[in-house]
Amino acid sequence: MGLDIVSLRRQLREGIGLEGNDTTNLPDLDSVSKTGADTYLNRAYWELLDKFKFREKERTGTFPTVAGTKFYQVPIPFEALQGIAIEDPNTLKHTPLDRTTADAYEQAFTDTVDAEGMPERYFRENDGIRLHPTPDKAYEITLHYWTVLTDLSGTNPDPEFPQNWQEILLFGAIWRAFIGVNGDYVGAQAAKATQIALVAGTDQTEEKEQFDSHRAGVEVPGYDELML
């Protein structure tokens, strides 16, 4: 059974030397300053979600292109694009699109109907993607992307990643609270060192699934990225 935000708040307070129910010195979330236990927990949560590849962030979506339309918005919420494929309407085969740059796109782009066709490349721009060539008809596009997981709160109490990472999340919040609540940088360093040690000894689902795969090519960020 994993920890929910009520348990995390209590253990966070206890971790910095407070009573588990001491909402005076460390409220759940102060409505004025916007700081509190939830703030420290979510900052730790955001850091882990940003630095590590969690399966829980993976999403797949599809959309049809429109003839003559080259720009398409990415899904919301959205963190990073992992790949795009297009379906050939004749063979139903899916072919990955190659990523290109804005400069290469502009050099190749011609704004005429004759230049339209089945897209082969794309480049990321602001909140969407631009396809080249511009589609000449409806094609099905498949997006593989990372979504943004919902922040921890009273209405979303459970961290959306594996239970073995919840203690790492907790110590990430503890070292932040040591600084923010107590001004204790020595305590923060000790909690940070504990968090780093826990990360070093923890495998991600992606590592476990691809351990024996000779084609995996997986690269997992090192725990040294969490250093102060």
C-alpha cells in the first residue's frame, strides 16, 4: 500500500522535527504565501518527474490531418514529444516521421497545392508541430508523448508513480522543508544525501523491462543530477 498525501505530510513534518499534525509551523498549504507541506512535496515530485523516465507519463494519441493544413497543436497537458508516425491510407502501414529544423523546413517548403503530399518530416514549434510536406488529404497521425502528471493535493492524494519512489519523493520534500521552515542547511544536506543514496539503489520500470533487451538502448539519468 502506497503513501497518500496525508501520510506524506505527516512524515514530512516528523522528518524536520515537528509533530505530525503540526499545521501551525508547517500548514498543508498557506493560502496567502502558497507555501506549506504540499509545496515542498510537489517541488520534489516535479524534480523527479522531470529527471527520470516514468512509464506513468507515457501517452499515445491520434489525430487526422486536414488537406492544406500544416500546423497541429500537441495534446494538453504535454511535457515532451517522443515520436510521430503516419499511416498510409492505402497500405495502412505506419511510418515514423523524421524530425527536422525550422531552417530545413523553410528551405524545403513551397506554399502551393502541387507541393502537398504525404508528410515525411516534422518540427516542433511553440505548442504544436509543423508537417512537411503539407498534407494533401486526411492521414492518421499517431503521437507518442509524455504528459504532465497532476500535482499532489487533497483532491489528488496519490503520487502517480511506483511506490518504491515515494520515499525518494519524501526525502526530496524534507530537505526543502529543512531550508524553508527551519533554515537548517546541515539537516538539508543530510536529507539530500539520503535521497541520493535511495535513488542510486532504485531501479525504474523501464530499466527492469529492458534489462535483457539487446535493442533497448535505454539511458537513465544518474543520481548525481540531484546534487545540491
